[in-house]
Amino acid sequence: RSEFLTMVQIASDRFARLMRGIETYQKHSYRRTLPAPPVFWQCAGMQVLDYGLPDKPDAPPLLIVPSLINRYYILDLREQQSFVRFLAAQGFRPLVVAWDGFGEIAEPVTIDACITEMLEPALCQILNVTGRRPALIGYCLGGLLTLALAVRRPGDISAQVFMATPWDFHAGDSRLAEAAANGLRMIEPTLQTLGFMPIDAVQALFYAIDPFHVIDKFLTFADVDPNSDEATAFVALEDWLNDGLPLSAPIARTLLGSWYTDNAPARGEWSVAGTAIRPEAASQPAYILVPQQDRIVPPVSAEALSALLPDVVTHTVDTGHIGMVSSHRAPALVWQPLTSWLQGRLCSTCQAQ
């Protein structure tokens, strides 16, 4: 009886602590107030934001493509936690894709359209305005989009960077692939009814990878001083995590079905507008970042891409998937080595031919 009462008390205390952590987060005063940078180019469904410094318009351009699932500003979370502002300060012109989300739209958007009707025209605009071939930086699933862009437009790209980009979706931890397959079966009636995958459904898939992580992080947050920078950083990141993007039905089916379930990229069965997307065809110098603590993209999945690229440097880093672009350790572990590689590559390769 006493052991049972002790367990009940422990569970009760843990629940109270969890609620305290959630309440502290909800009542925190932090709100993201960073001003939006100028729009370099835009089309329906996408903007390209110009993070270049006004006094350096001729800086080497970088076309940075985040995942379709989350908003771009994980790359510019706070002024002191900004990957793209760091790149600008190092002498580059970061041009960041900001997806608008593909929810309630008249014509469902496909992965092919994201590449051929959005990214390729954006690339043309960069070439016309800057006179330089940009380097591509793809974060997570955005790396698959930049790979397709590089394969289709090889003469217009100077270099490629892949940050935690999956290639073999069945390599390593299979929980996300399994969740994707089950999720697609469950969400298909909604896709047929609404024509898109709601944000809550997208987030549920990520929670399925490690459902206890959500509980643990709020239990930890309950003991953090709400007035500390640590608390502010937590709230900023959590706000971004809760600010996802809906996916059109065709994109959801490609991500969950063709990529995660069928593993089409690694099987050599992915094509865009008739062009087979094969890493072997990407001749540009490439730099791959592989976070060893990644719970979203298993390191072996990203390393599978590294094994196929013809000219590649692979940098393994002791961070997580999100930490590589937002943690206090990221500048030293990730950003500075990447900057050094880009500076060495772009000084002689980014002039438009």
C-alpha cells in the first residue's frame, strides 16, 4: 500500500510540474519582433527574402531553402540566434525562401511545381540581378529540393550545402517512416475532403517519433527561471515549432508516400518534370552537415547522400537537427566551418557564365 501511495504521489508531482512548465510557457512575455527583410522575389506560395547587407550588394549569393513543413525563421530565430544574419556578417548575401504554406488554395501545389515554377524562376532572378551563380543551402527536406534544382540547372549553381538532408528514408531509425506510412493511411480521407494536410496532423507525425520528448522538455522548463535568456530561447523555439505550415494533398502524398514509405529517392525512382534526380549527376562541389544527435533525420540517412555525390566534404557535428541552426553551440560547431568552406569555394566559382 505504501509503495502504491508513493507512486501516486510521484505521478501527481510530475503532472503538477508538467502543468507548471506549460503554464509558464503560455504566459511568457516573449514575442518575436524581428523586422522582416526586403523581398527579393516572390510568386504565389513563396517569397525570397534578402538578408544581404545594404552596403554589400555584390556579396556572393546563397539561395537557402528550408523544409516545406516549417516556417523559414528557424534560420533567423532571434537576433543573437540567427544563422542567416551570421552568414551576411561573414560576407555573403543570404536569399532565404519563405514558403507560404499550401493549404486552402485553388490549384493543389506539387513538389514538381515547387521546383519548376518557384525555385527555378527564383534562381533566374538571382542570376539576372547579381550576375553570379549562387550556392544552394538546403535544410532538411529543403535539401532534396535544392538537389533537384542543381541536377536540372547544373550550369547555374556554384556549390551545394546539405544540412541534415535525408536521402535513404529507410536507413537507421524507422519510426518516422513507419509513422508516415500509418499517417498517410489515416489522413487520406482528410486529404480527399480538404485538399490539404492540416498543421496539427503534420505536428502529430513528429510527436509520434518521440512522444515523451514533449513531456520531458516542459518538465525541464518548469525549473527554468522565466526571466532568464534560457527561458526566452526556449519560448522562441517552441513558438516556431507550433507555427507550422499546411501541406497540399499532392505534397503530403509525395512526402509521406513516395519518399518516406516507398523510399523513392534512394531507390532511384524520383524524377522532376522528366528529369531523374540522381546525386551522381550533381557535379557541383558539395558540403554535407550530419548532426549526430538528430532524432528527425537519422545520420545514416544523410550519410547515404554523401556516399553518392561526386565532389563532397562531409562534416559530422555533435548537435541535433534543430540545434545545428539555433543552439548557442551552432556558430562554433556548424556555422564557422561551413563559412570557411563556402569562402574557399565561392571566391572563384560563383561568377555567372
